[in-house]
Amino acid sequence: MLAFLVIPVNASSNMVGSFLHLNQSFKEAAKGHMTCRPIQRFFFYKERELVNLSKEIHGKTYRPRPKRPFIVFEPKQRKIFESHFRDRVVHHAICFLLNPRFERRSLPKSYACRKGYGNLKALDQLRKAIRKMEDRGENPWVLKIDIKKYFDSIPHQKLFNLIRRDCNDPLTMWMVNRVIDSYHATPERGLPIGNLTSQVFANLYLNELDWLVVQHCGFKNLFRFMDDLVILDTSKDRLEDLLNKIQDYCHSELGLTVHPNKIRLVPARKSFEFLGFKITGTRRTIKPTNVARIKRRLRKLSKALKLKSQSPEKIHQRIQSWWGYACHGQIQKQLRDLTSWLQEFDPDLALICREVFWPPSEERKLAPERTQPDEKTVHSVSYQSPLDREIAESECEFFQALRWS
């Protein structure tokens, strides 16, 4: 959940799509991207653009503009859709209104697109749950499942009905309908990957599955990040029965299909993959596919460093961004193997990686040299009043006289 200006949950239609509402949404949509030319152009005409956008929303003439598709190949080939910036402002405005309503219904078992959650918290909570079960002398089993082509399979009408259950404002629901109907992977199905609303709506859609697993079936150790689910239990048979219930529920109620090739039911002491890590008990390392991916990236960075198309500082930042997530695993051996492999063909890049992976310790500050005290100030004492000074001096003379008597 994103941090916006607080608007009551029962916001009226007059507040929805207002200039103040859209202005706050613009600030969130432009945060960290003000150097982009389309955003700078929008900012130059911001008042005019927001006023026109508000009129279109209240007049129900708003139409999302065509999205720009492009393909990414990591971690796998995906088609991403980039929306026009004015549409991204509308997306933030919608999520701003609906996120507080969704949060009241969501269970603390979903870790995607929620403030205070995230992938690292999901990994930490999973490790704690496995450790607690092992400390009680139990042998935990892990059920790992994934939804097949999740974003392209979400039915529009069922998603719209779920959102309407938490929001009865007609103007807000009209905006939601416009955004949902602006994309179709297949007839009446699909959400575009890359939109903020797609992430929030996709996370909401599987909230019903969370309630089935936790409340109706009684499995408390559920960890879900979007469409990746990990469930812990001490009984393999119970997890097999739960898998059948999940498959039936997804097919009949949600219109989804559990990926048959990504189901894994193993003891927790064996390895399974979750959120980019290979987890074995409470230990997690980088997946082999991720190691191969970072090697491909390092080869590209090596060429950029030799051709001087990127500065060493920029390359240092790119390696640091990957290291910021990977460092949360037990990967020291993998890092040593990675730097040894890199040392063979690019020692300069290997040196940059070592600086990122093992930063040099700060030099210890030398202690100040001892100096001989000044005889005039060695016995200097500060007094609160002249009378205190006279009394102290008289006492010193008295004890000095007793010493030599």
C-alpha cells in the first residue's frame, strides 16, 4: 500500500477525480522519475492536464491511451506494457482510494504490494516458521505451487465483482471498469503486466484463496507473494488433500489453473525455490538460474567497462543494486566462486565486485599523542565564587603546614 494524502475510506464522488486528488496522485506517479521527458512535459502543463483529466473523469469521457509494449527476457520472457503517464496518474488515484478498503479484508499472509510487507519479510517469516517447527521436534513439509499465466488468466467480471464488494462509489467503479477493459489477453481476461493497478488487483484476486487455506482448511503457515504460494505442515497427506482443494477452487471459483510443472511437495530439509532463492531448511542461497543470469550481466558490464560506455561508478551502482537483495542469503561461497570466475577474463571488474561484496573496513583512527601537562595548569581548579577560592587556598596552606611540621 502506497503512502498518499489521507482520504476517508467512504470518499464521495465529488472528491474522487478532483484536482487535489489527482495532484497527490501525480506526485506519487512522478516520484523518482522527474528526469523523464514525458513526465517533465506533463509537469510543465500540469494544471491544464489535471483540470482536463478531472473533467474527463467526472464527465465519464476518460479513455486510457494506447500502451507501449516491450519484451524483457529476465528472469524469463515477458511482455510488459507501459502506460501513458496521464493514465499512470489515474492508476495511482484508483489505488489510493481502494487500497485502504482492500487492506481491511486482506490476511497477513500476502506479502506483495502492501506497505510494511515485501519479499524479504516473506523469506524471514518462512525461515522463522520452519525453525519453530523444527525446534518442536516436527518434520515440516513444504507445498510450493504457482498459477499458470496468472496475469493473462484473470477474468474481468469476477475481478470487477470482487472490487465492487469493497467499494460502492459509482464514479470510482466506472474508473475501475475503464482501466480493466483497456486490456485483453484473451476475450474478457487478462491484466497488463507493468501497471500499478494490475499488481494491486492481482494481489486482491487471490485473497479468496488465502481465506480458503487459512480459515476454512486451517493451514496457518501460508506465505504468498502474488501467485507464488508456500504452505508448511507436518503431514504430507494433508498437504496432498489441500493441493486437490486448491486446484478445484482455482478452476471452479477463480477461473485459474495451477501450473502442473511447478508443484513441489518436499520435506523442508530438502531444497525448494521461492522469491529468487534456493531454500534448504532455514538456509537460503541464490538459485542456479540467477547465478547464470548475473554472469550474463557481468559479461555485458565487462564489455561496457572496456569500451568505456559506462563509468566505473555506474557499474558499481548496478552491481550494488543486485547485491542489496542477494546479500540476505548465505552466499559467501557463491560469491567467491563468482569473483574467481570473473578474475580470469576481467580483473578490473572483479576488483569492483570485491569492493561491493566485501567492502574494506574503515581505517582505525589513531589515538592522539600523549602530551606532558603544563605545570601551570596541572592543578588548576575552577571555583564558583571568590569565597570558595579563598577557603580552598587556606585549606591547602593548612595541610601543607601539617605536612612539614
